[in-house]
Amino acid sequence: MDTILYYICIPLGALMKWCWQLVGNYGVAILLFTLATKIVLLPVSVWIHKNSILMVKIQPDINFLKVKHYGDADTIADEQAKLFKKAKYRPMLSLVPLALQIILLLGVVYIINRPLTYLFGASESVVIALASHVGANLQNSAFQLEIVEAIRSGALTATSVIEGVAAEQLAALIANVSAFELSLLGLELTAVPTVVGGIYFAVPVAAGLSSFALCFAQNKSNVLQHEQGKLNKYGIMALSVGISLYLGCFVPAGTAIYWIAGNLLSIAQMYILNFVIDPKKNVDYDALERSREELAKLEALEPTKKRDAEWKANRKREKQDYKRFFKIVNKHLVIYSEKSGFYKYFKALIDELIKRSSVTVHYVTNDPNDIIFEVAKSQPQIKPYYIGLKKTIPLMMRLEADMVVMTTPDLDKYYLKKSIMQKDVEYVYIPHALMSMHMGMKEGSLDAFDTVFCAGEHIRREVIATEKYYGLPQKTLVDFGYPLVDDLLELGRAERETHVDTGRKQILIAPTWNEDNILDSCIDVLLERLLCDDYHVTVRPHPEYVKRYGARMQEIVDRWSHKVGEGLTFELDFSSNKSIYSSDLMITDWSGISFEYSFATKRPVLFINTKIKVLNPNWDKIDCTPIEVSLRDDIGMSIEKSEVQKIDGYVADMLDRGPEFEDRIEKALHAAVYNVGEGAKSGAKYILKRLTEKQKKQ
């Protein structure tokens, strides 16, 4: 560290020497040095000032972006990075002032402690010889000041004989040091308050007050600091004042004077820059305030997480399950689920595995209330574990198993990574919707999987075309199907047999969660037009919408709470599918649930053409028409958003023509889905076959 500081201080020492030679007083020289550094670094200060203005200028866009993707941290981070790049804003630039302050402060301390080197030009060999002569400890950072004190007290004179130091050289050095003025306003600049005490404790107090003045001015007038939250503003103020008081007690008074002068000059510089480059002429403060208000509305609806007894119990339970998971060796099959609502995608497959084998299913879920815990009570082959999302990240990386089955895409792209402990784990993707994988998922969502269970021919085509276009390794593709549809077909038949006519037609509104979805664009109009004595309306949001935009969903529920129980229901428990198979008509935008509903019930879907759900902007590179587009007219009809005011007329017409859709939907089902009625069997056969092969190989 001393070596680095030595070279940093060469230019700083030259500047300090020039200031001292100009004024003849070291204290005044420090003040002049502080001013000189501000002037030299002015271009950097202007650059930082402009960067701060730019940050505040784009802050409305950042706030609106957070509103648009509220709760979706990954998307917010991605979009914010794009915004920074487009605006040419450099976040790390805000650290430059702090870095410069630290460098200059360390430099000033170093120079003040080494005047013989930087002010009088004494060589290292001369300094060491003088230190040895006066008995100064070279390990003491202020040993050169001990030499200066020896000269000024007369303990070291021009007549002293010092080996390695010429008499003329010693005489010149002593003459310069004797004329060296080391005080300012009666204060010795080399004195350390904690050593000498008394009036010198006024120095750290003055340093703390100057820091307080700077922070106060910045909180009020600095374009960027003014926009920070109270915690940030006053936290920095408290930290800065505290550091100034503490360090001021343990460094030479001259260093504290530099710090005080620097703070006061920074205040003056800030107001000058604000006058020359006025932030008010560059920032739309009205838009900034509007964006804050919009964001505040959503944040106010976010429930505060309390560390209550339930939270503590779940935390303890998570630790126990985490340890229990890793205590079990030779795990063959692991299933990962995000929450209870996803159990329905695994249910038929698990049932078939248990029926056909003795394999143990290790089921990891992020939901402490997952239905799997109840199911496991009567199924000893199922071993469930509650592991929160944060703990799931290291669990997945440490995992050792033959096979991992999951419905969560984007493996190895975000927080969930493949195991670093066992390289031959087979990762199997299970579909949780019938949608396309090249348009309905992010680019590369399935790249890290070894095996893909295909819901239908469209998935097989898309995976093969993607592998060919990007030159990816071939995955194992299994003609799986969509067992959830099989379950829903049975439930649909049972519902039709036991259906009780209540006199009201059941309308299900089940949108997706992407931009411009029904909930964000036209839910109020739909409810206004459909809530009447003829219909009962159920609103079933996509689970991802609730996960990402829970506050936004709650706002809708609160707005229509007066109609709940009077022909309106909000279904936020996704473990039940009752609303799907009991409804007479579904209204959606681009949600994959439309196929589940229509195929299971043979009833039509009314599509509202909101902005198409595109998670992969490069989807059209793959020459496959997405099933979301190709099947719309086979299972229902579409209308534009501009026609939503007439929704009640379209609904009445489609309900009247319900029987016309049955044959059309039946044909579409068998064309789109593999192994209708037997999807779980094909999946279980593949899993058991691969597990057997792996065990034989081992």
C-alpha cells in the first residue's frame, strides 16, 4: 500500500510543494492545494454532474418500467440495463467522487507525514539516515515529523555528523525545515487531537460540521441526491458526519483542515454547476412526480411481510427439510415445483409411476402449503420437502440424482442452475401449457434440458427447428401429451352428468400475464357489460400474474369487492380446476388455459386480441406457426379490443351456438395433443426406462 501511495503522491506532492513555495505557510498551502485539486478535477466534476442529471432525467422511465413489470425483478433488471445503455448512463460513475476523495485524503495524510520527501526533496537514503540518528521508528507513519521536530528543537543541527549525509546537504535541509511554518491560526498542523487534546478537539468537530453542511446542501440541491429516499439521504449524512468526527480525532490537524476546506468548496462548486448546467432545464419533474405516484400506489398495496409465528415455523421447517433432503443418498427421481398450483401438472405422472414401480419420488416445493404434503400422507413413495426459493438455488447446484423433472423453463439462465456435483443428471421438462415453446417462452428456455416431454406435434417441430437453426445438441423428445387435459376430460364428463342448472350461465375470464393482458387493459369494461342476472362471472388470473403483480391484482379485487357474491367470483387458488370444467364459456386473450378448457369441456372460447404474448422477440426465426395462433378459430372466435363494448352480444351469440363447436373442438384436440387419455402412461414408461438404464450403468 505504501508503494502505491508513494507513486500517487508524486504529482500530489509536486502540487503541494508548489502551493507551499507560493504562500510560505503550510496551512495556507493546504487550503490552496484543496482549491487547486478542485480546479484540476473540474472536468470530472462536470462529467459527474451531467451523469447525475441524466439519471434523474430517465428516472420517470425507470419508475414506469417498475410499474409495468411490478414484481418481476428479472425483467426490470433487463429492461433497466437496456434503458441505461440507450441513454448512455453509467451507474458506476457515481462512485468516482468517493474514489477520488479517498485517494486525495490518503495522499494528503501521506504528504503531511512525509514533508522531507515531498516538500524538501530529500532522498530515501538521507531520510533513513536522519531517522536513525534521531532514533525515529521507521514503522511509525509520522517518523519524518519526528525528524522535523528534532531539527526545530535543536536536537539535530548543521554541525551534526551523519553517515551517508553530506554536510552541505544537511545544512540546506535544516535551513529549509527551520523556516518551515507548520501552524495555522495557532494550531500545529502535525498535532493529532487524541494525542495533544485540549482545543485540538475543535478540529474534528469542525470536520463533522463541514460534512453535515455538505450533506445538507446536497440533499437539498444536488440533482441526484435530492431524489433519494429519506433513508438514503440521512443515512449518508449520519455516516459522513460520523466518519469525519472519528477520523478527525486520529489524523493530523492539517488533514482535517484539508477535509473541511474540501467540503466547503464542494458546496460552492455544486451551486456553480447547478447555475451553469441547470437540472430544471433538463429534467421533466412533472413526469417524475407522476411516475412516483404510480409506483407508490402499487407499493402501498404490497403486504408487509411479518416475521410471525408461522414465518418462524416455516423457516425452521425449511432448515429441517433441507438437511433431510441431503441426508438421503442415491436419490433417483426429483421433482421440482414452484407452488401448490403446479401439482396438477405432475399428478397423473406421479400416480402412474407409483402404480408401475417402487420408485421414490422426492418432491421439492417452494410452497409450505403445497397440496403434496397432504397427498404424501397416503403415498409413502412420495417424499415431500418444503424449500423456499432462495434455498432452492444452492439445493439445485448441490443436487445429486439420476433425473430431475420440472415445469420451470429457463434452466441455467437465471437463478436455477444445473448441478455442479453430478454431471450426468438428466433434466426433463414437463409442459405446463399447450402453448408454443418458441414464441410463448423466452429464447433458449429449453436449451439446458436433456429431455423434453412434448405435449403435441407442434412442440416436437419447434424443438427440432430450434436445434437446427442455432446448431444445438439434439434433445430426447418424448411423445408425452398433456395429462392435465386427460384429467379435465374426466372432470368435464362428471360435471356434465352432475351439472345443476342454476339459471345463470357460467362465464370464466382467464387471461394471461403478459403486457396488455385483459386484467390490465379491459377488465373493468368486461365486468360492467357482463355482470347481470343472466351470468355468473369468475375471474381466474394466471398464477404468474399473481406472483409478479400481486399488488395490482389486489387492487382489482378491491375495486370490485362490492360485486363479489352477487354474480362475481375471483379465483386465486390455482390448486382447484372447478371453474375450468364448470364454465359455459371462457374469455381470454393469449392464455394457454384456453386449450385446456376447450378440449376438456368441448365448449368455445372468446378471444380478445390484446397484444400478442411474445416472450421471444426472435420467435419468427423458427419457421413454425405457433399453436396459439393456428388453433384460435378452431375452438372459438376472436374480437378486437375496440369491440369489447359489445362483449355481451358476442357472449350471448356464442352460448347459443355452443353445440356447433363440439365436433370442431374434438378434432382439434386429437390433432394438437399426443396420446389423449394415456399421456401419463407414456411419460412414466420413459422415466422408468431411463432410471433402469442409469442404475444398470452405475
